[in-house]
Amino acid sequence: MLVQKRSRESESASKPAPAIRVRVKYGSAYHEIHVNSQANFGELKKLLSGPTGLHPLDQKILYKDKERESTAYLDTAGVKDKSKLVVLEDLKAQAKRCLEMRRAAKSEQASKSIAQISVEVNKLASKVSALEAIISKGKRAAEDDILSLTELLMNELLKLDAIIADGDVKTQRRTQVRRVQKYVETLDMLKIKNSMSGLSLKKEEGRKEQQQPPPPVPSSIVTTKWETFESLFSPKTSSSTSSATSSSNPTPRLD
């Protein structure tokens, strides 16, 4: 099969191709188009887009009852000045183009959503690093902070799971999912280390309390107690002395 090949060198060396006027029918209307004689049918479709209102990809051009490809050249197909052509609306091509446009719009929206989620994940990642630095030094972090960060990351993971994407956008989504999962796993490990750190701190406090000497007892309190103890068991000297005195003195007789 013979295929015509045109290079830029041959086109520049030759004289400028003359413009021709072709008559194109669309529906019940006719349109006269001035086009380069060596142009291809794709360039002719672009010129027809204005008067017909059809997108170049939604057009089907017939010449001599045969559909012509967009890459085919006019002069090679035998198109000359005042040649008549017919343009039709290609419904299948139009449906395909609309589907591709919708797919591209969804892909673009998905890419924007992933970019927004990535920004939020970066913010949460810095907080995870801050908690990791605190706990790695043996200090105890607030458990509510760990739980709150885990919940926020899980919310971002749910957003990623809801995104439907193909191709490169799907790869971006998978990368972000792995990032979020990694940070959640890190928080799980930090939660365990944090709880162990709390137990060790409690044990250390208990040891310190055991090692502290008992507080000294005030001497006044001890003296008072011993005095009370001695008073309970010592004899009552005043009462015995008075009874002895009364018994030694005889009772006088009254005659």
C-alpha cells in the first residue's frame, strides 16, 4: 500500500499550495469553505466547526459517498476547487467524547480531593511526630491526644476510600492510603509505649514513697502519753497519807 509522506523540507522547498473553495452540505444548508488544497480533512473539520456548530471530533465528512479519515489529505483524496462534500454528526463519536470529558472531569476532581487530603495528612503527620518525640524521651503524653489523632487519620482514610479513580490518580490515592495507614500504626505503637511509661512512672513513685523515712513524732505528745500511762498505775499518795494521819490521832472521849 502506497502511503504519501510529506516532510517539512519538501513543503518549504515547494511553492505555497493554492487555496481552494469547497462546498459542504450540512443538513439542508450549504457552506462554502476556503481551505488549503494540501490540508487534511481534520483541518477542514476545524473550519467547519464554526458554521455548523459541531465539534471537530463529532464530525463525519463524506466525499464521493465515502467517509474520509481526519489524517487523510484533500488533494490525495481528489478534492479540488468547487468540490462538494457532506458533513454529518457522528453520534457515536459525540457520545464517546462526552464520556471521556466526564471521565476527565471526575479524574480532575478526584485529583483535587486527594491533594486536599494530602495537605490535611501532612498537618496530622507533624502532630504524630511531636507525640513520638515526647514518648521516645520517656515522658508520658495525653492519651486523649493519641486517640484524637487516630480518629482524625481514620476520617481521612474514609475520604480516600470514597474516591473512585483510574490511572495516575488511582496511584496517588493508593500512596495516600498507605501513608495514613502507616501513621495509624505508629500511633498504635505509641499508645502501647505511652501506657507502659505510665506504669513505670507509678512504680517509681511507689518506690520513692517507700524509701522516705517516717515523719518524727513530737516529743510533747510522747511525754504526755507517758505521763498519762504512769498516772494510771501510780498509788494515790494524798488519800493514803490523809487516812494514815486520821488513824494515828485518837478520837477524844467526851465524859
